[in-house]
Amino acid sequence: MTIEIANLRTGEEQATAARSRLYQVLANAFAFPDQELFEAIRDGTLAQSLAQIAASLPYPLPDAIRPQLREAGDSYVDFESEYVRLFDVGPAGPPCPLYGGVYAGDRMRTMEDATRFYNFFDLRIAPDLRELPDHITTELEFMHYLTFRETEARQQGHDPGSLLRAERDFLSRHLCRWVPRMRERLAKQTTLPFLPALVDFALAFFEADRAYASQAAEHCS
Amino acid sequence: VKLTRRQFLQASGLTIAALSLERLAVAIPSAAEERALPEIPPYRAWEDLYRQKWAWDKVTKGTHCVDCYPGGCSWNVYSKDGVVWREEQAGRYPAVEPGVPDMNPRGCQKGGTFSRVMYGAERIKYPLKRIGPRGSGKWKRVSWDEALTEIADAMVTAMVEVGPESIVFEVGPGNAGIFQVLSLGRFAAILGATSLDVDGLIGDFNVGNYITFGKFQHCSSHDDWFHADLILIWHMNPLYTRIPEAHYITEARYKGAEVVSIAPDYNPSCIHADLYVPVEPGSDAALGLGMAHVIVAEKLYDARFVMEQTDLPLLVRKDTRKFLRASDIEAEGRDDQFYFLDATKGTVEKAPLATLDLGGVDPALEGRIRVRLRDGKEVEAVPAFSLLREHLEAYAPEKAAQMCGTPASLIRDLAHKVARKRTHILVGWNSNKYYHGDLMERAQCLVLALTGNWGKKGTGTRGWNECGDPKHIFGSRRTADPEEFATIEQIFAGLAEKIRAADPTLTDEMVAIERERLAPALWGAAPPAFYWYYHGGYREVWNRKEWHDPSMKRSFDEYFAEATAKNWWEALLEPAPERPPQVLIGAAGSTLRRTRGGYKMLLKNLWPKLKLVVTIDPRMSTTAMYSDIVLPVAWFYERPDFRFFTPHTTFNTFTDAAVPPLGESKTEWEICALLARKIGERAKARGLEEYAKRRRVPNGLIRLVAGSLGEMLTRLSENELFDRVLATLFPGRDIMTRRRRFDTLYDRYTFGGQLREGDLEKALELFVSDSVREGIYPAGTTLQTYRQEGIVRFVGLGKVDPVALNMACDIKPNETVNPLTWHTEKKIPYPTLTRRAQFYIDHDWFLEAGEALPTHKPNPKMGGNYPFRLTSGHQRWSIHSIWVVNKVVSHTHQGRPTLFMNPDDAKKKGIHDGDLVKVRNDFESFRAHVKLAPSARPGQLIMYHAWEPYQFPDWKSYDVLIPGMVKWLHLAGGYGHLRYWRWNWQPQQADRAIAVDVEPA
């Protein structure tokens, strides 16, 4: 499903759209890398895009854009293989799974919480996706959705309070909770600069966005 | 417009916001139709999420098609949004017999956490191709088409260059619904590949029971335990391994039964017993023979039962120590006609072949008689029972106590109990994993025979039984036409007629077994021992004479050479030594974990020969880590299937596709169909049309048709012979021809295109219809019945499968199941050489080894001369390795491989609780943490089964130091029932009582 809202006029609207856009870009950046992504990392397209969007955010992300965001190695095959090793398969599981529930005490409870968020906003996992609700890409897409709806609400003059509070809570209960733990494992597992740099960027964004949403929610009804 | 990945990544203009949902979808279709996006509901805080009632999308029936035995627990599976969230015991088992508790609820902590295993970190979701060295952990995701193309290419090359037998299928029970086995089995058979016998692979063949009964796959339903007055838990730890059934032990005890646990260690089941009987590991035969001594010496035996049901009254020549046979006495006498000494008349009488009914004969158990042979020589013969009595002199309780460590008074006490009480021996798959497990089981059977303890409620011993399904007929189908059932039934009947023509006294069970003996050459089955010997490097290990029993007179190779030269394993030596395996297809079996010593031996010797190693598995096992291609497969709640059918539970259990398979996983049904098609395509691209199956046709098949084709057969080439014989026996079944076309494989696999890759559901419907037609399930049973009920109780076990006939009993609607009653009540003979429960084996090798009668021999020093004995058993926390890394279950124990050790031993070795220790012998070593446990016997180390090698330092699990010895006697053949058929008579690796030492690491 693709829907566009044109003619964003206010800085607030544009800043919210940038947040939504950044979640969308990150969802793609964390998804399984194809050759196109690899090239986009290496030629700087991704880093540039992150930088440009970050510049439109309603808060700064100091030092988040690093040169390492371009350093995915020389070979796509090696890069892909490293992704598979870190996130997909390994003895007793990969070292750094991209599933939030793995880092929680109770995986099912985490998946349920995420699903309750999705269901509350009348969403569900796409039936043909065959993926789980606590995968990082799904969670990022949910944030992309909430912030898109926030943009829409702002443009239409509606109160975005519900959306802001949901963004705050979803970040707190999910992405901000488990991605730091994944980052700790990643540090011990890979020498490839790109992936830790991407996670660091994402973490800086999550934390800043949670603070922003939390604060903005206080001004809403 | 779909954006490219790059477009997604690029920044867009600031004045546009774009929503793109790929992973999430609008949940309410009506909202999606009426308005592009749903209304935003008021949200205050996270508590709002939990104010909405959680509702399931559906509740389906499920079970776990893993080699949990008996398994078949029916669960309700709760799913929502494409995710299974939980499962709960369905608890729908009706009471069967008045006065006997029902089976509810069935299910254990493993079943209750399976949804978490299903989504565990070890789950494979995409096809993978290795890009680094094997085992390096470097993978790339590939498409199904890429993966199948690579596999098909390797298979085509193997088929034309070496022969299809060089493609080896090792189908394990890790994901084993009926349709997993049928899919892979059908595919392998159509290719002409080698399918390794699963029982030989996993070592669950109860050898001693087989030697005694000519079969081992008979078991009572577990509700029948309730009828016992004495339950001997002997080589079983039901509190770990029979959690859903253990209540019957307690309930039998409430009713007044006495429960005795016989084990080297004070295992968790012992605390629920009235009496604990300690025994040295591997010395149970001495204990059993000590009991037999008491029963015989004190004349406590059931003479009528012994005379009628066993070979003990049969006469044995004193000069040769062989049975007296009609061929000794008459010119045209049969080699399998044996004799009684009639106690009343003092004459020699033929033991009837077609019945156990003694008629007017009064067989003597003692005495002697001189018999004139046809060459004029006169010899003395005595009943086997006399020999037994003499033999048992060595096992007077005081002597037996020296051998087994059980006090003599306790041996006497036990013997008296068994003689007095309706006794059931709960034996698992522990005894058969000892080198001399056959002797232990034969001794157990002897105790039961002497006391008349089988063939009636609450008695008997047990083995694996998987029957009650129409796999023979369904598997033989060429089409999905329901009416083909009758054609196949006729073919089976025709075969039976031909077999029986040679000997009209054969029972239905014997005929079915003989028919099954012809099958390997057609369907590609092979005992794995030969594959390991020729290709796995085990020849060298098995020739270490010092690791065998000292009574092995010659070298292992000499026995092996004799066995093969005499054609005892005719047409089973696959893949042949000159045609080494090229492609290994491992399906949820994990050969590198499962094969004893396999991680050392197979990686070193077999792996270099293999051009391609493929693993088809839902989880990343150790073997998957060493594979070239890994294919993800649907797990238990993601496909419709049936659990193995077993009379142990008497209910067939269904599992439904609650959710779609995760990621890109597919069912085995679909994978095999796609691969069959791909092989055709790739062969065509290479200009190849056909290939030849090189396996020879066994003499047994030729003999069957010799009458109709006569001498013409002798003039035919091997190729022509194969096809002519099969065309005669199986008219119109061109599936089994020697020369096969690549472009027909898909058509053959898919039942003539009628059941294609997407038609699993239709295949199940046909399967159910076949099973009803065979009289196994009630008329009117459909797939929908299973879907609703989850379980359906047998009304019969089937007429074709010899394993069904091995039960030798009727299924009654309101009674527990007890096997062997056709023998005890209807007097139908047993499928042994003597047609009786056989305790005297006069095979030359057995005589040479001193094992003609059940005897006791100490454990060989497998691994070297070391003071400790490493034993094992199935663990409480996992079914094989499937749950071993599951966090929920692993948090209930140490969560890591643990070696149980007696504190006194540990003190002497300077080992403390929790220490990492090194366990070693001359074969290998491993390291693990110690748990001090007074329950472990001094000198015993216990490492429960099936940890993944990757859970140990250097990936060396306890399996690695098990040399995987096989007992030479199990290569014997050419003797009555000592001949291979599926899951039966074959060598299997010993893994208990391995000689080791231990020290701090």
C-alpha cells in the first residue's frame, strides 16, 4: 500500500514527514541486503539520504552520520554472508537476531505487545509476509506508519496526541529497549564498520525521537 | 508504482510524505475498502492496548511430529495474525475400557513450549547456500530455484556417472510426520536412491526382543500398564521419557500394583517405585538369568506356557548342539522342521509348523533320547530346556550377584514376585544400546516366558511400533484414483499367494515379513552399517579387537567377509564400495550429531567423498552447519500431517496448518515435487534422457517368479532380469524399472500429475480414504473428522503392513491393547526360525560365541582400558536436540550439557560441582560441566542424550568419544528370522557403558 500526502506546508508537518521517512529508510536499510543496497551503502547514497533526512528532523542528531556508514566492505557476497551470520543463522541461533523478543525475558509477551500496538491501530502483519511481529523491520514500519498518520493529522489540523503517545510508548517498550542490547552483541561479533554505525545512527534517532514524541505529546490533548 | 530499493533509500522532497506499507497491512478489510486508512483511535497509554480483548483468529488441532515416543499428544493450537501464540492439551481422549483411567490430558512441557521453539533463534527461514568452507558458517541466501537447480545438477551427475544409489537419503525423525516420511521416501524410491534404514540409524532396534520373537515391534497400549500387578521399570526412565503416560504407573500402584525400578543409577523414576534394584551398568542379563535360575530351580515356571509358546521343548542334538531337524532324519526333510520328545510316549514327535497347539503331544522339558539320523548315525538329543537348566547353574543368585552387583536376596525376591504376579516390563531404548543389549533383552524375555507373562492384559515387554496406516498401499500408488486401491491390494495378495505357494504353513505375519524382505531392492532401503563400514571409516574402528567382546574369535573383517560372501546381506550393501556416495540428503536427522562418533568419523571420512550435502530441516542443526545447501521446511503447526501411528496410544493424531510456514519454508511434499521437476529440466538441458539403477535384483525375487518363467531367467542379462522379474510380480508398476527416464520423475512423484506440489491437502484426503478402506479407521472418517477431533481411534491395524501384524492382536473397541494374543490365544506361530519364542539360537556364530542361550557377558572395553562407564538416556528437557536451546525449557535446568557424577568419585578426582572436566578415552575426548549427584552410581558418568555438538567446547559432544561399535553377531544371517527387513535385523551402534576417564579440564 502506498499513499502520499502532498503540499506539506508547515515546518512541523515537514519535520514529522522527515521522521516518518527516516523510519521507512531504516526499515529498508535493516532488511536483508540485496546488491542494490550494498551499492547504495558503498557509493554513499544511504549515508547521504540519512544525513539529508536527519537535517530535517525537529531535533539534531549530533555525530550520528559517520564515515563508517559507507564501509560495507569490498564484496557484496561477503557483506551478505556477514548479515546472514550475524542476524539469520548460526549454532543455537545467530549472535545478534533482529527480533526484539529475543532480548526480552519472554519472547511471546514482546510479540504480543507489538501485535497489540498494531491491532490497536487496525493493522496486522501482512499475511503473505510470513514474518514475526517483533522483527526490526516490522517495528520500524509501524513507526513509519504512526509518524505518517501524525503528519496527516497535523496537515488536517487534527490533534496528533494519540499518535505521539503511541510513538513514545512503542519506542520505549520496543526499539529503545532491545536495540541497545543487540548493539552490545554486535560490537563483539563483527569488524565490519557499517552495521554498528547503522545501529548507532538508529539508536540516536530512536532516543531523540522518543524524547521529542514524549515532549510533544504533553502539548496535546 | 513500486519503488526500487535505491529509491526507497533516497531522500525525497520535503513537501511530500509517502506511506508505504509492505510488512503491515490494514487489519479490517471493510475499513480498507471504505477509506484508505483506518480511523486513529484515542490512545492515552500502553494500558489501552490491554483493554481490548485478545481474540484468536482460530484454534486448530496440533501435535508434534518428532521422534518422541509414543508422542501423538493432541493439542489445541491458538493462532492470531499468522502467529501461533500458545498451545494447550486438547484433553479429548475418551475412556476406552471401563474401570481403566483415560489418557487425558497427554502432553508435556516440551509440547507446551513448542510454539516458542518454532519461533526460536535456530529456525531457518530461507534457503541457504554455503560460500565458505564446510562448517565455516559463511552462507548466502539463495532463491528456491537456485537451490533446487544446484541440487538437481549434482543429482543428475551422480545418477549418470555413479548410479542413483550414490544419492543417500537419511530421513530422520526430527520433523517426521507421516507425510514427511512418505514424501522423501517416495522421492528416493522413484530416483532409485539409497534410503538408510531409520532404525539402524537411530539405534532403536530391540535386538534381543527380535531374536526371541522374530519381531520387536509389539507393545501394549499404555493404558494397559494399569492392568499389571508388577511393573518392572527396567531400562526405562518414564518420569523423563514418558511424561504423558507416567500417570498409569501411579494409577496401577493405587490399584495395588507393585512398582520396581531396576537401574544402575537412582534415576528420577526410582523415587516413584516401591523398590529400587541397583544393577551394574550392562549386567542386567546376569540379573535376569539369576531370576530365571530361581524360577527354574524352585519349579515356579509355567510349564504349559513354556511348552506351547517357546522353543525350549525342542530337541537339540548333543553332538552338534544344533536343533534336531527333519533334514537330519528324512531324505527330503525340511530344515525348519523341529522335534519334541513326547513325555508320555517317549517318542520323537514333529513340532507342528502351522500352529502352536500341541494337539495330543506332551512335550518334555527334561529328559534325553537317542535318535537315528538318515545317515544311520545315532545321536543323543535333549530338550533345549535341559540345556537351559544346566546353563542357569552358572547364575545361582549368589553367583549372579557377583556379576550384576544386585544382592542375591533381592534377586530371589524379584524372581518370586515375577513368578507370582501379572508382570509388565517397561523397557525403553536403553538396553538395546548396550553392546550386549541383545543378551539383556533375551534374559528379560526368558523371565517373562518362564512365568507366562505375555499375551494377556498387564503383561509383556515392548518395542517401537509404528503401524496402523496405509503407507504400503498409498506408497505403491501410481495415481490418485481411489479405485487403484483395489488393484494394489490385488498385487499384494498375488505376492502373498506366490510366497505362500512355497510353504503353505506360513502365517499371514510371516508372509508379510517375507514380502517386506523383497522391498529394499525395489525401494532402496539399506541398513546403514555397511555404508558406515565402506564409506564412513568405521571399518578401522570396528576392527579394533580389544574394543569387542573377548569371545569374538576372529577379526571383525573376517566375520564381515563371511557374511557378505554368503550373501546374507544380499542387495543391501549400498552404496556399494565401488560406487561411493555422491549426494547426501539429510532430512531433520542431523547425522553428525546422531551417528555415534560421527562428528569425528563422518566429517573425516565421508564428507570429503560427498559432492553435495543437503539438509532439509526447520532448524539449524550441527549437520546443517556442515552442509552445502540448507532448505527450510515447514514445522509442526505449519502443515497438515499425521503423527506416526502407534498402538501405544491407539489414537491417530492430526496436526493442522495453523499458520503459513515461516519465511520461505516449504513442506517436504512440495520440495520433493519441485526437485523432481527440476531434475527433469536439468537433465533435458544436458541432453540426458535416462539413467540406470544399478542395484541387483535379489534372489528372493527371482525365486518367486522362477515357477512362471522357468529357465528363461537364466539367459537374461541383469538389466532384463530386473525388469522381467518386476514386471511379473508387479504388473503395470513401471515405477520400479531398472532403466528410468528423467522426464517422468515429476509425473511419477505426483501420482501421474494428480497430486502436485500444491496438493498436499488432497494427498492427505486420499491417505485417509485409503486408511478407512484398509479397515484401520472407522467408516466415514475423513480429513475433516481429524480436523475437528484431532484424534481418531484405530478399529484395526491394517492387513498389509508386517509391523501391524507384528502386534498379533485384535483391536477391541472397549479394551486396552495387549499384543501377541494371536499367539497365546489363537495358537498362531511366531515369525522365528522355530515358529516359537526362541531362546536357543543354533546359528554357527552364536554357538561359537557361546550365545546360543541367553547369557551374561561383561561390557567390552569400548574406548580403551579406563575405569569409568559413560551411560546415557533420553533427557527430560528435550526430544532429541529440538528443545535443547529453547530458553523456556533450558531455564528449568542448567541450560547446558551436564555430566552427572557420583560425589565420592569426584572427590577422588579433585572435581567439584560445576567444574569443567575433560572426559577421554583412546578414541576421543570432550569437555562438559559436572553436576555432582549421589544418584549416580560409583564408576558411572551420566550424560543425557542429544545435546548439539555446538553446545560443547570445540563442538565435541559426548557422542564424539563413542566409537560406535557394532556387535559382530549382528552381521549373522541366512538363518530363519536372522535376516534383514525394514527396521529389523541389522547391526546398530552401541553407545552405552563406554570406557572413559575423567579429570579436571
